[in-house]
Amino acid sequence: MTSHSAWPSHGGQASALLERFGLPAIQSLVDFSTNLNPLGPPDWLADAIAGAMAGLARYPDPSYTEPREAIARHEGVDPNQVLLTNGGAEAIFLAAGLHARGQAVIVEPSFSEYARACAAHGLQITSLPLAAPAFALDPDRLASPFRQADVLFLCRPNNPTGTLLSWHTMERLLDSARQQGVTVVVDEAFIDFVDEPGEALTPLLAHFDNLILLRSLTKLYTLPGLRLGYLLAGAQTIRRLQAGQPPWSVNHLSAALVAPLLADSDFLDRTHAWLRDERPRLQSGLLSLGLEVVPSRVNFFLVRQGSGSPTGDALLRRLLQAGILARHTHNFPGLDGGWVRLALRGRADNDRLLAALTAEAAR
């Protein structure tokens, strides 16, 4: 490599990755590095934004009453259990701030922003590593970490593995955490991509006052530039979280889109239809090429080459040269760059990915 630039911290950073590998700019990259829905944004979005423009001349409602009520109806909770946030990132930082200067346990490999948020708020971090290739969590392993912990962060479905902890596991974990006085923060940013009904943990809020759920509207609807998410928790916890949130952290345009986004059940149905078609097809194609593939419940796959094959970095480079941007795993503890994360896209793009990998396998 000719460049010593740092690994980019998130997906979608083509220039940084090209620089890292010393490659020239490529204008026609297909982005498999960001886990966004290729069906979005919804067709009606531009008109909705245009219709909301008049509201830019005044401050947003500081309590965000209408979007919170829309979320409450959608989730089957009380509006006092909802806090609107500036994307999932603000939700993560607010949850960490609730336990500032305490002790955190992070189930890894997982999203790097949990550790970043904990560090920003002075929390001491203990990592609970999940072993490849199953990346399964045994709640009994948490007995020792819980003795000193104030908060546990985990991602469900997990990014980057695509795995989903079962309800049974979560209930055992939450019960154990409650006995130890530990808050459990569960990031369900990708839960809408799970097409089996009833997998979201929202009903458990009624039974566990130590549970905080994080949600994002940017992944499903392909709106990362708008920054829109929310927290679900007990009313008392929401009041404490709100006390640490800057006023008007969510802009008027984003807040105005919450109700129509959640009401668009047809968009969700089409998304699940796409997933049912493309996820098994792409997984089968990846496996046929000799790749190790972690079984995914969502819209991305974690893969690695077999023994004696090119490393994750070599595969990243060759995919870039084929016009495909994949996600490195150097900032996912425990993966250390040996794996590559691939988003699920439309059929034509997925076929292009498989063709590039087929050519790589023939080298």
C-alpha cells in the first residue's frame, strides 16, 4: 500500500478507503458498505418535504408532541415512553450520558459508536466478545461482568454480524441485569428488516424498567442525511434522558416526516418482499463461491474467505478495483479486518457483486 491513512470509521466513505489502498478515484463504485434500503426513500418523500418547508420559519415544538404520539401509536406504548432523537447516534450518546463516569459492558463485535459514546462520557468499558462464526451470546457469561456494571450495550439484530438474539435469551439477560441493577441498552436500528412478526422487544418495556430501546428511521427509509431516530423506555427514564438532550435537537423537516413514514405500511411490505427474494439468493451465491457467511436476519452479510485465500483487506482492494465498495471490519473488535461486510442491494447490483467475486475466485 502506498497510503498510511486511517481506516474510515463508517461505511460509505469511498474516498478514504481508496486512499488507504493507494488507489485512484473511481467514479462508478456500487456501494455495498452502507446498510441502507435500496427501495428508498419512499416516492412521496420529496413532496412531503416541500409541503413542510413553511414550518422552517418557526422553531420546532420542543416536546415534539405529534411525532412522539405517532411513534407511541406505532409501538403500542404511551407517548411519555418516547424520546425523539437526532438519529440513532444521539440516542446512543444520551443513553451513555445517563451512566456517565460509570461502568459499561459492550457485547462485541458491534457498532463502534457505543464505545465512542461511553468514552465521551467517561465510562470504563469491559468488552464481552462473541466468538466466530456463530457469534452467540450465553447470558450466563454476563454474571461476572454484571457485578461491576451500570449499563450493558448490545445490538439486536447485531451490526455487523446480522444475527438476532432470541426473546428467550433477552428475557434471561434482562432478568439477570435487573437483579444486579444494570440498565440494558438494546439498539434495534435494523429490527424493521426482520420480516418475521413479533421480534421487536417493545412489549418487554412493560416488564423490565431497566430496558432502553434505540430505534432508527434512517436505515429502512434510506434517510441518513436527515438524522431521525427515537428512544423507548419507561417514562421516568425518558425524563432523565430528555434532561440531557439539547433543545430542538431534531429539526422541523425530520420531525414532520415521522408520522407519514410510520404510516407507509406498503413501503414496509415491499421491503420485506425484496428481502425474501434477494437475501437467500445472495447468501446462496456467496456460499457457492466458498465464502464463509454468517446467517443473517437482516439486509447485510458478514463474510470471509476460506483458509489460504486472500485476506479481508486483499478482498476489499480487489472489489474496489472491480467497482464495488465493501465495508472493512478493522474497527469491529474481534474481527480485526479478517471479515468483510456486504449490504444487500437490488438484483442487478447483487449480480454484479457475485460476478466480481466469481472472477476473484478464478484468479
